[in-house]
Amino acid sequence: MAELLLVDGPEPSCRFPAGFLLHVPVRPGPFGCAVRLFRTPLGERTTVGFTSGRRLRATLGDDQSSICLSEPALRVPAAPLGVNTVTVDPLFTAPAPLPVSDTTTPRAPTPAPASALRTA
């Protein structure tokens, strides 16, 4: 009879040991908090985790809420959305969009005077 060897450790492809917690950015949701999704520079959707709260705050700002999750637990809420990538400690982020004021709202073009119209 073959014996099974149970090893409670990370898979060889894992970057961190099993049980390592990541600081994960979240946003308020209807049932508590929801993991924020981001995009890679190539446009692929990804979840993001940081190895420290300091790195999270340095990248996303002091006001960013976060929770601690292991990498496998971070994949669970994203999998039904088709998001399979986890990015750890991203180096670059785009700046937050600037608020739009009423003076920068594009206006509808003014119609040309009837004398400028030509018939074919």
C-alpha cells in the first residue's frame, strides 16, 4: 500500500512561505469590504498585495483601507471575476484622476451659420 506524505509548505512556484500575510487594499462594499482590483501596465486585471502596511501607504496613500490576507485567500474573491493574477508590491501606480470642475466640462459645438452650408 502506498503511503501519502503530507507536507504543509508552499508550492515551489510560491514567492512567499505558506501563511505569509499580505496587506490588501479594500473599498467599502454592500456586505462589508471588497478587495480592490487593479490593472497591470498591459491592461490585465489583477489583485494587489503588499508585504507591509508601509509599502501599501507609500503606493496608495495614507487613506487607503486594507486587510491582511494570505495569497491563496486573496485569490478566492477574485476568481469568480476571472482575475487570476496577484501582483505583490507593485512599484508604479498612475496618479489619481483630478476632479472635474464645471468650467472644464466640454460644451456642445455651436452650429455653423446657414450661409456656411453648401449643397452638393
